[in-house]
Amino acid sequence: MHAASPTMVVHALCADGGVGPALTVVASRAVGGAVVRNRAKRRLRAAARQARLPAGTDLVIDARPGAVRAPFTTLHRDLERLSTRAAERARR
């Protein structure tokens, strides 16, 4: 299942027997050139290191163009909120 905001889309799948969350960050060309995409991915990975993510869940974070210029606190808040929502939907 997934949940979305202007900065990212979070896809979640319940993992079998996983302890912590597995995380992948992707950014398409719609986000920008290579430098911009890499910056967006680095910012989302940094937010994920500080966020409380649902355990036992495989997450794919798809960066949107808003992820490049959004304040870090917005990325952090969106990531926690969307990952929880997507994990809850995946468990149904």
C-alpha cells in the first residue's frame, strides 16, 4: 500500500519475520537532473535515520520534486506520518 504527500510517496509491504524496517529511496527524472535527484535521496535518507519507522516493514520512498526544497523538519514529519499510514494499510 502507499501514502503520498507533496514531498514523497511511501510504499509499504509487511515483511515476514523482519526486525527493523528495510528502506529503499528512489527518485525519478521528474525530480530533476542527477545532482538534484541525489540531493533529494540524501535528504530523505537522513530523515529516515532520525525517524521512527514501523518495524517489520519494507519501505520504498519515492522522492517528489518538493523533497528538494522542503525544510528538513517537513521531510521528517512527512516520512513518519506516511510510513505509519502506509504500514497500517499494508497490514489490513
